Amino acid sequence: MFERFTELAVNVVSESQEIARDYGFSVILPEHLMTALVYEARGVSLRLLKNNNITPERVLSKLYPDKTPQMSENKTLHFSPEYKKILNNAQELAGLSGNRTILYEHLFLSLLNDTSFEKRQILFDFGLDLEQTKNELC
């Protein structure tokens, strides 16, 4: 599935797996992807996040105020259905933009557009503007 993903997009997915593992989850959730997107941000997305003081630490403290990462065994985790939905939507966004590869931006926009993912509100609470982000990333 990931052969069409750019190196940065693959890094985001890998980072989300590590976050899930480090925080003791048995499945990879969209909030792990959201945090990984903040960790791996580059270029325009990094500027948008920095302008709103959005850091991985701030996101994690909102998501898991009472948890700290632990060293965990390197077990295989599976993507939740919600996470898979975001990945599929990223593929659709890539196709709509005429791009054969899935970019970091497709993952980011797919996550921000997913209204069923309520925890995305954390980014908006920090000041990220959805329309501005869409305009600058497209």
C-alpha cells in the first residue's frame, strides 16, 4: 500500500506507529497520525504549525495529559478503521490533484478534512485555520 507514498509520507506513518507503541496502544489511531504530522512537518506546513506554536509536545500533552511515553516492545500494531479511512482519503486527494504519489500534504489535509475525527479540534484550538491551511497546502 505504501509504494505510492513519498519518503516523508512513509516517515509520518512510521512515526505514528512509534507514537502508538510508545504510549501503550494496541492499535494505531488518527491522533497518532496527527502527532506524527506535527513531528515530521516541513516547509509550508511547518511554518503554519510554528505560527500557531503547535509542537508535538503540546499536542501530546492535550491528547494524553496523564501519560508519558514508555519504552515498549517492538510489536506489530494495526491501523484502526478510522486511520485507514484517512489513508484512503489521502489517496483520493492525491488522485484529484493529478498526483500519482501520496504526499505529506495529502495526509495532513485528509486528517484535517475528516469531521468524524473529533480530536483534530486540538489543532484548531491552538489557532490553526482550516481554510488558510487548505489554501497554502494546495
